[in-house]
Amino acid sequence: MRPRLRQFRARLIANGLFPKGKLALITWYLLGLDVLLFAVQAVAGIFHGSFGKSLGGWIIFLSLIVIIFFGVLAARWLSSKLLWRMRNRLLLTSAFIGVIPLILLIGLGGLAFYLFAGQFATYIVTAKLDAERDALRSSNAVIARELAITLDEGNQARDPLDKQAAAWNDRQLCVWLDGKLRFSRSAPGLISAPPTLPGYLPAQFAQVVRDDGKLFVRAALTIPTKSGKLTVVSSKPLDQRLLLDIAADLGAVTLYGSGLTLRRIDQNATPTPGVSLSIEAPSETPGQPKEKYELNLGSAPLNPTFTVGDVPAPTRMLDRQVNFPTAIYVMDWADGDISRPAGIAVQTRLSKIYDHLFSALGYFAPTIEVFLGVAAILFAITEAIAWWIGARLTRSVTGAVNQLYQATTHINRGDFSHRIPVTSNDQLAALASSFNLMTESIEKLILEQKEKQRLENEITIAQEVQAQLFPRHISQLPSLEVFGFCRPARSVSGDYYDFLTLGAEKLMLAVGDVSGKGISAALLMATINSAVRAYSMEGIPILRQTQAVGPGRASLENDDPIIPGAEASPGVLLSLLNHQLYHSTPMEKYATLFLATYDGEDRRLTFANAGHLPPMLLGEDGSIRRLEDGGTVVGLFDDIHYDEGIVHLRPGDIFLAYSDGITEPENEFGEFGEPRLIELVQENRDLPLERIAEIVTAAVDDWIGSAEQPDDVTLVLARAR
């Protein structure tokens, strides 16, 4: 039984259902108490029914409390699962925070509503104008039929318009028969002379026209009769009175009779300057395709012809004024040109547009207003709740970010001991824990970095000390000029070179290479440097190989016989140095070393080579002599004897010594090689020695390319003169 209980508990813990907090413990305690009371009620009901019924109220009350608490726990568990990830929390925050989208939506809706209102206002004006035109068209049809009947009956002497004279108090009516004017009737003071009949006029015509600089609403109808072709033309001036009738119960209407132009769109034509709009011209002939024109508003402001009506007063706070223009087609009566339209601007209120729009709804319109108001209030309440929830979620995120910011300020001050308090169980808490682990790691890394910095400082000091070991001021002999160069592969070098002046005409040259790189090689190099300088300047004790010193040079009577440094030969120095390194360094440490003394009186170079790359003498005639006499490396074996060699330098001969850092670097073509080194020196032998060294090292760098320098680069040059 116990293993099953443990497994059940492990599952609850894994799913986060095992009670941990106070509320969870209280809930499970109440649940257990509720179950216990239910069991007691069931048992008591068997023996004592009234007692069991008395427990029913408590059981219901505890059940409700347990349900509520479990609902709270379920909500917490669900929120911890859904909102643990930062992405889900931000998505939910973005879903609730809709202030900016709401503003954009309201702005777009307001703009659309304003444009709709303005378009509807101009539509009311143009619709009334079209109604006037259609009324003239209908009147023409009636009059034309009556005239046709009258003319066909032969009553040509009587004026057929007498009985309709009362209908023409605001318009003009003209009748033509076969192109000749037969009747003309107009209201007094409106239109004086009848218009001419243009040749382009179609059978049916109704349009706003411009005749003699004035605007008219004009309709024309041509029908065949027995007496000939009958044409009836009705005209109504587009003046202030007509426009006032159109603008009635709307607002202020302004007419712009001129200033606009239309141009037929031609893709090959140059665009007209100004603000242009592509529109289609009306066609009076059914089935005929409409031509597209370009409306040019021009760059100069339009001058209104006249304005009628007044802008209505606002009826409520949000009753905004609406200003919107439109253009109407105007045909030139003389030639049928439509390139000069007229403009109409309407100034009204939203309330007036609303009255026109909902005039057909009657008493149903207030109901719509109430419905829209309630919907707006509900929408505002929903938006407020959403904003509040979004703000709560955002505050939890920003609070965690603020804790991280405060922690970073501590880190910026160097306080890596600061830790962020973890009080929740979500992704932000995991981030805080990760940050605490990071600061702990950084604190450890800082200590390691300090230790590394200490080592680097020591290496820097070693580099400075080693730089002091190389000769800074080289004394040139009258018969020999010398130059040396060393560039470490790392911070310090294991290569070695030195020039020791032993007199006015004597000089010692030393070139060496210690096994390995880095600090250990640099320390051994410093040991060799100090030993060579000490033995060559102050003298050396006599070893058992006294025959290597030469006759008559030692005071055998002394208890501690010393050979003067200036008289010590290279072979003896190498033997003593080998003995010292063998007994004072590890077995794996050794060095190659070339020592030579130059005597300027007879131009003699005495040398001994301890395993170093053989230096060379490059003659002006192209001859090459390698200086190989000597023995093995120093520091690896004890009791080693080193042979000596002697060469005489002729004027112009170049002494060349180098380390393997010059000849052994490789690329895809192989090693740099000794032949390439010799060729470079021979080609530039007449240049200063320092310049020759620069050319050689530059060639080595080009050969290596972007790769790391594999070994120390050392070059020693001497030229007899």
C-alpha cells in the first residue's frame, strides 16, 4: 500500500497538484472534514434520522466552501501553467491592452464617417440637381407630344403653349421645326433671347450647360412629325434661386462656375500640373463607352460665384460641421465641350445629414439611437476592464524587469554578491534564478580574471626584463658592422643573441635558441645571457680540460685559477656553459648556441657551434661558407668538448646567423627555406644591415600570411668593411 501512496504522491508533485501553500492545505482539510461529516451523516441516518438531517446544512456549507477554494486553486494552477512562459504572458497582455488599436480604429471610423457624411451631403445636392434635370426632361416629353398632335392637325397659327404659360414662370421653352424657331416662351426677367440650336444635339439631351457665360439646367428632345423634325428645348437658370431651393434644409451651398478643367486622358500626353483626379464623363447615347477625363484642380485658389444658405447651428456637443466639395459636368452649349466643369461645396452639420439619412425611419430612429448609445457604453466598459487586466499583467512583467535592472546596477558597481529575491513560480522567477547563477559565476570568473591579470602582469614584467637583456646600443668596430633582431612568437622569447665588445678591435657574437617557448624558455635564455656575459667579461674558472684554454694563460699557482674573460675561447665558454646548464636545469631543457670572437687586427673570426643552425659567410663573389665546427647542444650531456673554427673575413663579406623561426615557417608552397633567405641577403647585400633585416622579416611575414607566427624570429648580421 505504501509504494502506491508514494507513487500517487509523486504524480501529484510532478503535476503541481500536491498541496504546498496554506490555501491548499486548508482546502484539503475542509474536504476531508466534509467527507467525514458526510460519512457520519450516512451512518447516523441509519440509527438516528433527525441527527443525520441536522448535519446536512453543514455538509452543504462546507461543500460550497470547498468548491470555491478548489476553484481558486484550479485558477492558480491553470494560470501557472498558461502564464509561466513569458511569451504567453506578453501575448495575453497584448490581447488585453488595445488602446492604440482602439485609437486607430476610432480615428479610421471617424475619418470614414466624415467622408461618408460629406459625400452624402454632396449627393443630396447633386440628386436634387438631377431631379431638376429629369423634371425638365419629362416636361419636354409631354410638351413635345402635345405639339406634335397640334402640328399634325394643322393648327400652326395658334400658339400651343398658351394653356401652359403658368408652368413657365421660372424657365424658358423653345420649339424648333426643321431647325427653324417656331415658338419661344420664358418667364419675364429670367432669360431674354432664345438659345441657338447646335448641330451636335442628340435626340434626347438633359445636362447642365454653359451658354453665353451662364449656367443652365437644360433638356432637349427631338421627335419626328408629319410637318418635320420637332425639337423642344427647356432651360432653367442655375442661379441663386434654384440653388437656394436645392440647399433648403441642408446648409450653405457654394457654386464655383469656373476655375476647373477636364482633359481627356491620353497615355502619351504630358501630365497637367496641379492636383488631378481620373473620372468618367457621362454619355447621352446608350451603349456608347464613357470617355475617361482628368479633373485638374489647378494651383490657384477657386473663386466662388455665389453662396446660398447658412450653416445650421449645432444641436449637440458632437454635432460637427461637415465641409465637402464635388464637381458637376457642364457642357458648352455652342460646341458640346465638357472641359470646364463647375464645382459645388456643401457646408452643413452632422445632425442635418442624420435627419436626411433617417427621415424614412420616422419614430424608429430614436430607438436606433438608444441602441447605439448602450452599445457604446458596453464597449467602453469592456475596454476599461481589458485595460485593467492588461495593466495588472504588464505590472508583473515590468516589476520583474525592474528587479533585473536594480540587480544590474549592483553589478555595474562591482557588487556581484547581490541576488534577486525569487517569490513566484513562473518564467520570470526562472529568469531571476538564472541571473543569480550568472552573477555567482561572474564572481568566480572575476577572481580567476584577477589571478590571470596578475600572471599577465608578471609576464609583462618578464617581457620588459628580457627586452633589457638584448643589446640596445651596439658598438660598431672599425672593420666590422653588426646588427641583430629578435621578434618573439609569444610575449617572451626563447631565442638569444648578443654582441659583447672586448676591446677596441675585439667583439664577441652570440646566437642561440632555447628549446620550447614561453616563460620557461625565456628564463633559460636569461641564464645563458648572464653566463655568457659573466664569463666573457670577468673570466671563467679552469676546468679539467685545461688543454682547451691554451698555453701560458692560467696562473696555476693560485688556489682558484681564473682565465681572463677576454682570453676565453668560444669552445671553453660552451663547455663551461654546458656543464652549468646540465647540473642546474631539467633534463628536457637544452639550447643551441653559436659563439664567436672577432679580432679586427687580423680580421679573424674564431667560433664554436653548439648544435645551432650553421651561420654562413656570404662573399661578394657569391661564395658561401658554413660555420659548422663545434659540437652538440648545451645542457643535454655532461663533459662535452667543443671544437673551434677560424675564418678570415674579407671586406664585403656578410656574416649571417638565424634561428629556425625564419627558415621553417610553412604555407601551401612549403617551407620558407634557407635558399630563399640567402637569395634575399645576396640581392640586398649593399643595403644597410637594418634594412636587410626588415626585408627578410617582411618576406617571412608574407610567407606566413594570416597564420600565427609559429616560432621566434631571430636574425644576426655582420659585414666586414
